[in-house]
Amino acid sequence: MSELRRERKAEAEAPKERNWGLIAIYVALIAAAFGLAFYFGHRSQHKYDAFAHCLTDRGVKMYGAWWCPHCTEQKEKFSASFEFVPYVECGVKGDLKGKNPVCADAGVTHFPTWQFPPTGERVEQVLSLEALSERTGCALP
């Protein structure tokens, strides 16, 4: 009996062979799953990129301030695509009363302010993306 026990103990302590091919397949599947999740997540966050580029092409501008909660609300409507919106920052970081000279020269006093060419019409409020689309003729996805 003790000889049988020694053999079992030796088998248990012996290094086991690893199936590296199977491990590589698992790693590849996990990497592909993460890649797809990133792709589809990134894609959904940037669904308004073309719309934002169209606003830029039409000469539309949004004036806002870093401290303005309504400006934050407007930015959130675009999600990650806001980086392509023609935005003019009017606030001076660290100074709630300071104003960028560009905004002062443009006569902007409320935030957010949208300016639409060619008439220069201004709207001083948060606009839905549908309202922006109607005013500019830019198509929403």
C-alpha cells in the first residue's frame, strides 16, 4: 500500500503539461471580446461626429463657459462628439466673473449662446439636437 501511495503522491506533485494551444485560443477570444466591446462603445459615443462637423461647415458657433451648468447640459447632448462642435470658451479658468475678450467683443452675455450665420441670429439657451438640425439643415444620424 505504501508503494501505491508514493506513486500517487509523485503523480500529484509532478508538473502537469499545459495545453498552450488551448490557452492561446482562450486569450485570443478574450482579447477579441474586449476589442469588440471597445469598438461598439466608442462608435456609439461618437454617433454625432458628422453632425458636429456639419455645424462647423455651416459656420455655427456655440459660446459657453466652463462654470455654466447649462453649457454642460448642451455638451452632454453631443456626448464624445462635442470635440467637433465649433465651441468658443468665454470663461476664464479660476475667475467666475472674467470673460474671454472674443466673447466680450461678440457681445455674448448669456450661456450657452448659439450663433447662426448668415444672419448672425443668436439663441441664448440649450437647444435640442433636433432644433439645431432644423435651424442648420444638418442631418442627424
